[in-house]
Amino acid sequence: MKKLTITAMLIVVNLLVACGGSSAPPQSPASATVTAVEKINGIVVPPDPGATKDDTVAGIDTDNNGIRDEIDRWIATQYGSTPGTAEAIGMLAKVGQKLMLSSPKTKTEALNIAYESIDTGGCVGDKLMKDNINAGSVFNELMLRTYNTKARINARKAVFELAGMIIRNVNDNTIICPYE
Amino acid sequence: MLINNYTLHSYAVRKYLVAVFIGLMSQVALSQNKCPIRSDIYYINGVNKPSEWEVRLQSNILKVTVDKLAKNVSGIRNVTYLYNESDGFLLDIYEYAAQKAVERNAAVTDLFLSFGLTALGYVSTITDADQLAVRQRVAEVINRDLPPKTQQQISEFSERVNQSSLSAGVQAVLVPHSQGNLFANSVVDTLKLSEPAERFRGLGVVNVASPTYNAPSGLHVTLRQDFVIQDAALLALATGKLPPLAYNFDAPGANEVDPKSMTGHGFTEAYLSEKIPTGTVSANSAAAFLVGKIDTALKKTSTFYDPPSWIFDAQGNKVPKPPGYPVDSTVTRVCFPGPVGGAI
């Protein structure tokens, strides 16, 4: 009987430990994944960054995909229902963020990132037009969402000021466009 | 048979055939020399295009549209774009939004987004009065004088047009949109002063949605439905300035092609649209009307081969070309002069 009591106590202790019965909160990997994942139009999106999203130039990018969280969520909400479109706009959002954070030191560095951004615009624009989406509207809205504070506008402005006036033929290209 | 053999093998006949062949080849070569092998179109964006993405896309669309609709653009059609980071448009709108935000104790970024979207023709949640104020602000921006920094850029760009096109005997047509017209007209003034008349004749301008009163080539396109230019005209009237060029194309529906492009001012949305039905003119779309103007500019311009009289020495300095210096075969050609005075 005594043996049985001890065994029963051990089982209870084990169960308590297994269920997180200590002072630490329960850490079931399965339940953590379930609560973290949010989908918009079937696309997994990062959590809403909230009011602090504009506190720094870089902003919040919890999934480290190169796109700020609020922009990830906007893309999924607006374009997630069109297959391929959200990915294309994401490509543009990513290059916009990259340009903003590039802090080039030389004219050549500034031109390199400027060209990459310009060429991504041409590539994604053609894709959107093929999808019958007004590319100009998407560009304008994404631009205003990406550069939505004075610090971000200034970061972008610094790149183009260093690059200087750009005169370029439409046939020049620096990227491999996945939609061609 | 005897006659045939005689005909085919006769020395005289063979000599005649060779002469005809050479003559034909000469004609082909001459005709190639007479006509431009390349037409350069320079697109200069307006201040209301804050995005380098859009400038690139607009240039792509301009190239495709010219390729499709132009009748007089022969040979290779080059489209070159100038991307000049809009000097202050975004900042200007931002500052305006910031000012309003302080007045209303609202979040600056929210108002900035809302004002920015309205300025670009989006349906916005801000009031009608504020939307009107934003449009008037845009009109002010596109009307204001070019900043001093731009003067340097005008010289740089003029030099590029001259070196890449005009002095190589290639016709060049500037296609500026919105505030880009101020820039383009200054480029024309610069080249007119600096270049010999024969070379300058190779330059034309088609002013698109111009807030200015000046069309150097006498070729412009302004839509009746362009609200931004309408506002610019009202502003000019109020401030005693000369009004912008009058509209010359009626495109009913220009403001309705896309519910999010309602200013009727967009380069591709309105001016390069092939969907807009025509109103009072014969061309069947705004795009066809615009490309028709580019065609006319190319008809009016003319070029001649005018190789530079200098070369670069080993140290990269410009030195006079020595006698007997070989002609650059890549650009050797002659284009007959057009009407006196050219397009300008």
C-alpha cells in the first residue's frame, strides 16, 4: 500500500512537471505555434506591430523577411487573394526597405542600390500589368507606406542625393526578373 | 539553247549584271545613310511621381507604346529616362500634413498617408475641402521655380543629350511630364545657346501635362480632364502668372479609367492610356494622340552627322583630332536637313 502511494505521488509529480506545474508558464511547442500563427487571405503574417512600428527607421520585422510587419500584413490583406501578386509586391517592399537601410558611403554604392530598386520596379510593374493590376497605384501606396515618417523619407532621400541624377536606358538591367 | 548559253556566259552580260548589282547595293547603302538609324526619346518625370519604380515602369510603357503606335520613328527606338529624385514633393506633402496634424491634434503619419494618397489621386477619408487644399498644394509645387541644384542637373542632362544623340547625328525628342516640363524647357534653352543651329535642329520636345505656358516645339498634350493642370491654371490666374498651355485633347473618362487615378494627370494612367475614348479629335486615344505628337516632332527635327573635332588622348584630355583621323564607322551617316528652323 505504501509502495502504491509513493508510486501514485510520483505519477502526480511527473504529470505536474509535464504539464508545467512549476512556477514557469506552460511551454508546449505545439500550443505556442498555434497561438503565434496568423493568416490573412491564407498567407502567414507576422503579428500586428502596434503603436511602436514607427519609432525607428528600420521598424519592426519579426519574421526577418526584409519587410516591415505592418507592410507584410497590408500586402496580405490587399493582394493576398491574387496568386503571385502578393509575392511580387513583397519583392518591391523588400527592395524599398533595403534601399532605406542601405546607408551607402559612395556614389557607386548609392547607384547600385538605386538601380536595383529601379529595376525591381520595372520587373514587378510589368508583372502587375500582366495581372491587370494598376501598378502605379500599388507603387504609390507602397511608397507612402514604406516612407511614412520624416526619418524614413530622409533615409531614402540621402541615397538618391548621393546617387545624383540618374540617366538610364530602359534596356539596362541589374536584376534577374522572375516574371520574364 | 545557243542564245541562253550566249546570254549567261557572255562577258558583256556578266559585266552588266555586276554593274546592276553594285548599283543596287549602293542604293541600299545610300538609303541607309540618308535615314536615321536611331531615334532617342528622353522621358523626364514630373514631381508627382515620387517613386523610382514608377518612372522605370512608365519608361517601359512609353517604349512599348511608341513601338506600337509610332509611324515615323525608324530604326532603333531608344527610350532613356531621367530619374531626378522629386525635390521635396513627399517632404512638402509631409510638412503640410504635419501642420494640419498639429492643428487637429492627430497622428502625423496617419494624416501623411491620407494626404499623400489624396495628392496622388486616391479616394481618401479626408474631407472634400482638404482634398481640394491638397490638390492646390500640388499645383503650387509643380508651378514653383526650379531649385538652384537643378540648374547643375540641367547642364549635366543637356550635355548627355548632346553627346549621346545630337552630336552623333541622332534625333532626340524630350517627353517631359508635369513639372518635368520646366526642366525640359530649360534643357532646350541651354542647348539652343550652346549648340550650332544645325545640331540643335535635331532636338524636339513634346510637352505633356505642362504647367507652363511655353511649348518650345509647338507640340504639347494636355487633357481637358486633367484636374491638376486645371488647378495650376486657377492658381496662375490668382497670382497673376501666365496660365498653363490650354488643353488640346478631350478624353471623356480620363478620370474614371481607374477609380484610384482620378486626377486625370497621371502619365501612364491618363496620358498613355489607350482605353480613353476620344472626344473632339480624330486620334482614338490619348496614347495615340501623344505618340502622334512624338511622330510630328521627329518629322520636324533633322540631324546631320557632325562628329566632334576632338578626341581623348592617352591621359583622357580632349585634344584636336589629327588630320586623317579615321571616321567612326559606328555613327557614319548623313541625314538630310529638315525644314529650316527644325522643331524648335
